[in-house]
Amino acid sequence: MTDSSSKSALAIHWFRQDLRLSDNPALTAAVKVGKLLPIYILDDQNSGEHKMGGASRWWLHYSLTALNKSLQGKLRVFHGDATEILPRLAQETGTKTVTWNRCYEPWRINRDKKILTDLEHLGVEVISTNGSLLWEPWDVLKADGTPYRVFTPFYRKGCLKGTAPRKPIKVPENITFSDDKGTGAAVTISDLSLLSSNWDIKKSPDWVPGEKGAQDRIRYFLDNGIKGYNKGRDFPAAEKCSNLSPHLHLGEISPHQIWYSLAFQAHLLESGEDLDQFQMELAWREFSYSLLFYNADLPDTNLQKKFDYFQWRKDETALQAWQTGNTGIPFVDAGMRELWQTGFMHNRVRMVAASFLVKNLMIDWKEGARWFWDCLVDADLANNSASWQWVAGCGADAAPYFRIFNPATQGVRFDPKGEYTRKYVPELAGLPDKWLFNPWEAPKEVLDAAGIVLDETYPAPIVDLKTSRQRALDAFSDMKEKQPS
């Protein structure tokens, strides 16, 4: 990279969910134009209720810091309405080209359309590319031209039988930077105030935001996690998950890079099931984006309209117990405490904790989605919305409502030695495995020996699992009766 160039043309590349230099097609297009002005805009105005939550903002701070270092300190950061900032910046700098990688959230689509129109009126060319999805939503449709509503045919018939994902591209060579004229309104990364008191101290020591951290993470996963992934991914203590989702969320690594890195390693795997299962996890992300693209109200409206008649309960005390990991159900509490302490939760435990909220507690799935949105470093609008609707039974290709995870038996099955649960619920560490996931059933002498007094050192269950399960099933039956014929 160099700061001087004989090129006179200037291009603005607008970083969004693509905070990386490698495999960044829009950035590469900008570099080909001439001098580069790389910018990032924190747009809390247009995002509305979907602005980033606390954990994602914490990650963003360090990701932008890493990106700025990769750009030799040339990243220019703005805070405000992108529909005003970007056209003004184009005029002030005299640029005739603006590039960005497409985003698919409804609010971003609406905003970007307005910016595109305004820039074109100014005589500015906009180059938008795909840097975030393996397949564009409009390229994966059924034979009749409608979008898929079931995952398996979406993936097997729509994705795999379509055009193969493009191969990753390298970091553009010979990047030259602009002289910064017209960027007087820029602020520092610190000025964005992304670090809140809650999330500055609650992070996993293993998280390394940024492109380098993402590359290190995938290398570690390929060396240590992919073998045995198909079965091991369900066991939170097994460390078989890739932990790539927060890097993927902000585009520190592209799905194309992950896809082809996996393919390159395929010959080293003893079982093709491991590769296929991880590719399916990537495809679920694609499916979620397709659902959001064709259902703009996915974050707040039941895809299955019959659930509009479901009678959710309002229980702030129970909701707070769930949020803080004090439900008295150890496997659920372990997951919720992991979330609060690290900004992450193992996927198997996410399903169990979510099922407990919407079925055992009968609290609206949107309450859970809001909490995850604020607490997850990988909080992604498409994945978060689609996954919560899946668990609640009201989404596309959803788990049937009567499928209710029993968190006690789930703990026994997927945390058999109790390593994960004891890590996040240490007050139960002295309990024998037999009683770890159902301490309310343990004999008094067992509790005494472990130093446990229910409702003092650890909560008694806020609901009875069997009774609350039946209550949920009864409510589901009532819902069906209330629907108009």
C-alpha cells in the first residue's frame, strides 16, 4: 500500500458488514478506480429499533480498530444518517464512484435505495456487489419462481443444484489513499461510544475481533474442530463449534472463504458427514437471509399467522429470572449466564433456553429475540429472527410447537459430565452428576453435602417442567380453536 498515486480518480468504499480487506469485491472495485477513501458510518437513525445491541457494539469497536490498522489509519468514521452523510461526502470530495457490498436487512435495503437514487442524481456511479452471501436470495427460488419455505429443499435443490459460490478473491494490490479532503465531519472510533460499561468487561478472553482474528479462528477450527463436528457440535463442553459467527456477522471473514477453506480440507476428514453438516450450518444462515428478504416483517410478525391467536403470558419476574440465569433449571441457567458473561451461547443450549422461555414459561418469542439481540456478539437480524420463530413453532420450516425440549434430560444427554453446567453454575459444582440437572429432586442429605439450600444458594425452579409443558400444549390447542374458520 502507498499514500501517493498518479491516479486522479477517487472512489469511496463504504464498509458495512464487510470489515475485511480480503475477498471484498466492492473494495477491489473501488481500488481499480483510483485513489481510495474508505469510510464507515454508524447509522443509528435509519436502523431504528434494529440498531446494534450492546454486545455487537462492543465487538464493532475492536473490529473497526483492527480494520483501521489494516488501512494504515486511513479509515474515516462517521456517525449519523447515512442518507445525508454519503451524498454530502461524495459532493465534497468530488468522487464519481461509490462502492459497497449489499446488505439484506429491510431497513438497510430501503435506506440504500434512497442513497443510490440521490447519488445517481449527483452523477455518481454506485457499484454494489455481493460480499456477504453464498447465494443471492433471488437466485434460489422454486421452479414456480417463489421462495422456499422449507430448509432442506432450499439447500439441496435450490442452493446445491444452482451455481457454485464464487471463489474468494485476494486483498487488492497497490491500494492508494485519498488526501482526505472533504472528511472534516469524520469522528474517531472512540467518539462512537461503542464500549458500554456492561460489555467492556464481559467478554471471552478468546475473542479477537478483526480480520486476523477471524483467519486465526478458522485455522484453529480446521485443525481442531471440524473432525467429529457432526456429533460433537451438540456438546457444549466439547469445543467443536467453530465460533466463527461473530466474525461472519460483521464480515471479518466471508462465507466464501469459509466454504472453500472447508472444501480444501475435505480430503483430510474421515467422514464426509462433518463437512456436510458444517456446510448446512452456513446454508441455514443463507435460508434465514432469504426468509428475511422475502418477509420484511420477520423480526416482529409470526410467519405462521395462526400464532397471532396464541395467548402469550406476561410475567416480568419470570422473564428477568430467565435473562439472568436464575430459573432454577441448571442447563438453562448455564446457557443464559454464558451469554451474559461472554456475549455468546452454544447453539444446542440456545435451542434449549429458547424453548424454555416460549414453551415452559409461555413468554412471547419476541422478548427472547430482543434479549439475544442485545447480548450476542453475533446478533444477526436474519438468524436471530428466523431461529426464534423456528423454536417457537411459528416460523418457516419450524419445529412443531409440541416439540418441547426437556432441559433436564437435555443436560444429561449433552453435558453428561457436567463440565459446561458447573462452569457457569458453580454453586452446583458439588452435586453428583445424577442430580446436577434436577437438584430439586435430590435428597436433602445430598444437597446438604454439596452446600446447597434451594432458594438460598440456588433458586428452586420457577416452574414445574411437566406441568408447564402441559400448559403450553393446552394453550396450543386453544389457539387452534380460536382461529376463524
